[in-house]
Amino acid sequence: MIFRFSNKPESDSPNRAAQAPRTRGWSAILGWTVVPAVLLAVWHVGASLVDQPWLFPSPLGVAEQLLHPFRSHFGLGSLAGSTLISLVRVAIGFAIAAVVGVTLGLLLGCIRTLRGLFEPLVEILRPLCPIAWLPFAIAVFKLQTLPQLFGMTFSRTILDQVQLGMIFILFWGAFFPIFTNTLDGVSGIRRNYLALAHMLGAGRLQCFRHVYLPASLPMILTGFRQGIGTCWFVIIAAEMLPGSDSGIGYLLMYAADLCAMDVVIAAMIIIGVTGALLNLVMRSAMRTFIRWHGKEF
């Protein structure tokens, strides 16, 4: 019998494990510095060759717009103001979807009879794209705003720019990710957790508070992350509703009609960066509230 021994010291594995985070760190730095720099260089060369700023603006022209976020465009407001209006609309639609989605998800997950009754309807409505509801929202809600819902003609606030049709479309975009993730989170709870709670004398309310809700929290927050991303994704479609005259989506569409491509690309960059920041906030919230998730004791 022949025994072969490796000449490599046993400390190689720990060294490789220690080098892995450094490699990932360098790759992240390169991804946020070198890759954008190369893209900007290619963009600048392409814009110089095309030489049609109304069609393909240079990075400097777009940067000039981004460096003046409070400059008014076409009498519709600034990039910063339009983004704020869109964020308020998204926040209202997302908040309503979060309350309704989590509540229904917990109820249907805890009560199997309700889940059996409503699951076919959910499976039919869930694949419908929020944008497909635009004609319905226009026909039903027309130009009604949020203050008008409470009998106020004008509130002289930013809420005058929040139409019910927009809220409905944003609600639809965020509701199903939140609802389905909550439902899956409740349905995936280990039965031995419930058996242990009942053995310790916990009632239904105590089981809900101390077993169902904490165990499903990771999936609920995952639904929040997906829902806020979907809301921000459909905001441009929501701001295409008749009567809308504000918001970053509306400003983008109006600038495109006037061939102001520097404003269009600046608005696109703001939409992308804002979406990334929203995702970052949700990831931070997940790390804060569910640090225990995925850990076995």
C-alpha cells in the first residue's frame, strides 16, 4: 500500500479562506470604478462620432443636467422635485399594499379554509401585469386625486399630485409580491415549532405573535423588497395617466417628445440610482431585523 502525502502545509486552506473576502472586495471596487469609467469613455467616443446631441448626448451634457437638479424643465419642475413627487406616490401605493398584503397573507396562511377559497382567484389575478390595468384605472378613477377622495378640492400640498389611478396601479404592482411571500412564509413554518408552543400552553393569539409572525418575517421582508422594486418599476406607466403633469416618469416622457435626450438620460439615471438606493435600504432593514435568519443553534 502506497501512501501519498501532500507537500502543501495545512495552513493553505485558512489562507485561501482569508484571501477570498479580499478578492471579492477588490472585484467590488473595480466594478464601481473601472467598469463605469470604461462605459463613460465608450459613451463619450460614440457621442463624438455621432455628433447629434439632440439624439445621442455626450456624458458632459447629461452631467450638466445632473449637477443642476433644481433647474426647472419645460415649466414642469426640476429633476429633484419630480423625483420627490414620484417617491411620494410610490410610498403611498407601497404602504397600502404592505398593509393589505401582509394582513391577507397571514390570514390565509393561518386559516387553511380561507386559503382554499381564495387561492384560485389569486392565481388568476397574480399574472396580470400592473400596466395592463391602465385602461381600467383611467375609466374608473379618471382624474380624481387623493384629497378629493376625502372631500377636499385642493389641499395645497404635494398630495394634489397623487391620483387614485396611480395609487391603484402601484398598489397592484406591490401587492402580490408581498402577499405571496407572506403566504409562503406562514405556510413554511415548521410544525414542531407549533407543537412545542402548544405543549407550553400557548393559545392561538400567542402562537400568532410568537411563532407565525417571527417565523414568517424573513419572507415578509423579502416581499417588501420585491414590492418596492416593482412599484418603482411601474411608476413611469402610472405617470402616463391622463391628467398627470408631474413626476419623474412624466418629465421623462415629455422630454422625449421634445427630443431633449440629455434630460431623458438624466431622468433615467436618477430612476436607476433611486431604485438601487431603495433596494439598499430594504437590504439594510433585512440585515437589521432578521440577523438570526439562516443560523442554526
